[in-house]
Amino acid sequence: MPSWLPGDDYMTNFKVGDPYVRVDDGYARLPGAGYEALHPELKGLNPEDYPDIHKLRILSDVAPYSREYNQGFPSCPTQKPSRTRGRGSCRFHDEL
């Protein structure tokens, strides 16, 4: 799992064991081939190198109370999501 997912300081430790089993539909909600199948613009990209908007999207879904999510990502307001609803900023960052 990438370094930007929470570890032992969160209720679900994504660094130990198989996180895909711990999260419902983990294959589609966590970084990897399943998530990339739903977001083809990420195909072949290392999860460490995912754009911040996708990192925040994943964190908001599987670890919304984590330190990593609540810190946000500085470049998020300048990135446009792949499937936007007409907004140029990160809607997750706006809710923080």
C-alpha cells in the first residue's frame, strides 16, 4: 500500500495484512488495478504517484477520520478531478 494511506495510528491499518479484504469492495475503493479500471487515466501509474485529487478521493472514502485525510493535500485546489461536475477545485478540500 502507498505511504499516504493510514497505518497503525488509524482504526484500520492499511499497512499490515490485506487491506482489500478489510474494506468492502476494497478492490475498487483502494489504489490498484480495480481502482485504475474505474479511472482509466491512472492506468499504469504507481499509486504513490496518483494525483493528489485521487489520493484525497480514496482517503475520503476509506479513511475519512484519518490524519492523512484531514491534513489534505496542498495541490488539491489546483487539480481538476477526472469526472468533475463543472467545478475546477477539489470538492473534498472545500469541505474541510
